[in-house]
Amino acid sequence: MTDEQLKIPVPDEQELRKLAEDLIAGQNTVTLATALIDIPWAAPVYYVNIEFTFYFFSDPESRHIRESLATKHAAGAIFHQASSWREIRGIQMTGEITPLSPGWEALKALRAYLKKFPFTEEFFDRRQKLDLEAFAKRFRVRLYRFQPTLLYYMDNRIRFSFREKVPL
């Protein structure tokens, strides 16, 4: 691709939001970053999103969960695989990770997760209703929510180091 083929116009606020939503919908993993006592840590997790809220499963004893719950802070990054710097685009976020208890939000997230990752259906008994507690106990994981409080969209196709805040 030539430089001209890669360039896209500078988006307005609505287009910026759509670019961010499309990139998020087209990816499967978010890298979550935490820090405790000035020692950073990053962990990639499969996610499903409902608008700009991200849901994922993790072991409650994992480092990124323990640290994020202790500090009430986390960061996240999602990016499109690029073979050239001109194609780099991604999402940078800060926010909070919280565990989800069984209920309407958890069920909605779980259904979206099963739809996005159909292979996970094999972890559930099809003869029974979705039981998040049984799943959590069986696999020693819990469902979590990452809620961004700040989100930036970056896209070198627009211009080198283009980065704009997306209204949440």
C-alpha cells in the first residue's frame, strides 16, 4: 500500500467513536496493566465488550486481578496487528476492574462472550441453564468488568502519532 492509500481523513467526534468501536469489535484480546509498589505488570485476556465496557474471565489469584483490586486502578491496550508503522492503530485506556456477581449484567456479558467465542460453549452443560457460579468453581475463574474512565484512539493511517480522546 502506498502512503496515500493508507491515509484517512481526520475524523470528527462521531467518526472517532465509530473507529474506536470498530477496532474494539474486531479484536479478541486486551492487555491489562497494573502496578503495585511501582512494579508494573501486564496480562493479555480475551474480552467481550458491550459498548465501552469490557468483560473477561481471570483467576481471582492472578497478579493483575490482585493488584487492580488493591489499587482500584488498571490500564488497558488493544491494537490491530500491523506490518508497518503506517498501519498502527489502537486503543489506550485507564479505568477500574471489578468482579461481577451473578445477575443481569453478568448474564448479558456471558451470553455475549459465548457468542464471540463459540468454543467456550463446550465448558457448559447444554442441558442446564448458564450457571456462572458453577463455571467459576470448576475453572477457578471469575467474571470481571474493566470500565474505562479515559479512552484514547490512536491511528497512524490518519497521521503519524494521531491520538485523540474518545468521549465515553
